[in-house]
Amino acid sequence: MASGQTRAYGSVAPLKVGLLNDYPTRADSEDNTLDALRLVVDEAVEAGVLDRPVEFVSRDVVGLPNGTYHAVERAFDELVDEGCLVIFGPYVSDNAVPLSAHVERTAKVPIIVLSGSEGALGEWCFALNNGSMPEEPRMLAAVLRGDGHRRIAIAWEASLIGKEYLGFAERAYADAGLQIVASVAIPQVEADKVEAVSALRDAKPDAVVHVGFGHGLWGFNAALALADWDPPRYTTTAFEMAHINDEWMAQLAGWVGLDSYDERNPVGQAFLDRFEARYGRRPAYFMPCLCHDVATVIVRGLAGARPLTGEGVKSAIEDIKFVPSASGAPGTCLRFGRYIRQGWMGVDYLVARRVLPDASAHVFHAAPSEHLSRISGAISGA
């Protein structure tokens, strides 16, 4: 359909929703993303929550770290010109942080990002982030203490994300009574990690923690094998790379990481029941449930917008309060507000999961809240 052209549904124009994917993978996960969004929106139309159809307008571009930020900003501008009232994306902090300033300057359309950096937040920039740099280290510190580890070696990706994670990890681990015995920079892209692994091993840690976007994990297990070393190993929500394909699952074999999928969540499982009934498959990982929550926010934003403009949608999103979430542990909710831009409500909106050593599956490992008292005791000196 040509830019600027409006498709007619009788006499009613569709509501346009932009999808800005800055990390296309050509994987089945992308079909699951769109299908999950469509299911929630279609249910809202059928129930009369929305009084007109919704049209998704997609832009798939290769942003940072492998592409360019310019491609992301151009895609945003194109979606605004297409008449989108709200945009889901971008996903990656390296793109969402600089785009936030551009979105604020245009002040036309709200965006919902997955970015874990608080630098991406603003009046027009909301987050349903599957993790954040300030919060993930606190959660992971609780899990590390719960697993009995005290001496931690950190491999951090030499990038905006990795450096920001490292700074928050240093503070969180100190508060939790954990000792960082080594801190080694690794490339954000696939590269030889044998030297880095040797430096980490020489520090004799109880556990190794990776922080960063996730590309730095590629080849890490191979380097550990060459070093004949099999330490307990943990990562951030980079763990969710395991869901891209079997190759990524193999790269994360034996790793524990943070993830927003929890099979104990009844809202998420009920949604996957409906997803399976419609599409004939049951994708049991974080993205479909997260897209359920994103679509729920979009639907409520469109339904409550007065007037039906980008600014109206923004105001309606701010009115979302205590909506049960499909993501996270049972009891996690969605909520925003005038000065609230991160949408998860609940300590365990992320839980720890583990990829089995043979990379055959990922399983629940722990909920951070189970061990937060250990951190409180460390801070108080108990």
C-alpha cells in the first residue's frame, strides 16, 4: 500500500499501529510476535473494546549493534508519516536511547520500547522492558546469594549496554555482600574469548556473570571448554537470546539467566491456550506473553484516547492501572502514570531460568524475591 494511502473498511479508517523492529532475526519468533499482537487486538475488536479494525504497519531495519541508528530514526519517521497512533519498538537500548530524544522533539506519537536503559524513557517514551540495567543486577545478586555464591567474576561487553550494566552490577553486588574478584571486557560481537576466560578463571571465582546485550555470549562456552573449566555461569536478560534458534540455545547451554517467561503465570498460560487454539502451536517462551502485554497496553491506549491522536493515546496509556500481566511470575501487573514510564509492577516480573547442559530445554530456576531477604541482611549487617 502506498505511503499516506488509507484503506477503507466501509466508511471507517483503520487504527494504525507501528511495529519498529530494529533486531530482525528471520526466525519463527518474529511470526510469534506478530501473531500474538494480532490475537489480542482481534479479541478486542470482537469484544467491542475497539470500534474499528487495527492495521499493523511494519518496519524491519538493522539497527545497532550490527547496523546503524540512522536506519532506526528513519523508520520511526516513516511510521509517523504513515499515520500510526502508537509504535511498538525499537527493542535495543543502543537505538532506543538516542531515538528517545527524537521522539520527544517530534512530540506526536508514543512509543513502547523493550529497552533496559532508563535513558530511553520520556514523556512520549514508555517501556515494557524485559529487564533493566538498574534492576537486573539486584535481581541477579539475590539469585547468586540464594545459590550460595560470594566471589563473582564479571565478563562485560564493551558497549553502551555492557558498561551501564557493569556500573549497576558493581553497586548491587556490593550491597548484596558479593565480592567482584575480576572484571574483564569482552567484544560485543563474536570473537575469540579464550584470553578473557583465562583471566576470569585465574581469579578463582565461585561463579561467572556475563553482562551485556548478548552477542558476547557467542563462543563463551567453547572458550570455557578449551580452558577445561565449567563454572556456574549467569547472565542478564541476554539469556533470552536462547529463544532465537537452536544455535543460540547451544551457546547458552548450562547458563542461568533472567527471563520474563514463567509457566506458573495463569494469565500467560491462558493466553497461550488461546494462541494454540488459533494457530496450532504453543510457543512457551517470553516473547508471545510479552506481546500480549504490549498489545493490551496498545488496545487500552487506543480505546481510551480522547481525541484519537498520538497525544490522546499517550494520555490513555497513563491511565492504565493494575492490569494482570501475562509476563513474569503470578501476580505481576501492568501500570503506568503521569510520571511512571516503566510498566511492570511486581518484584518478579523477571525470574531466573536455566538452559539444560544438553541445550534441550530451558527450565525455571528461581524467583528473585525468594532471596531478597539475604540482600537486606547483607546491607543491614545481619
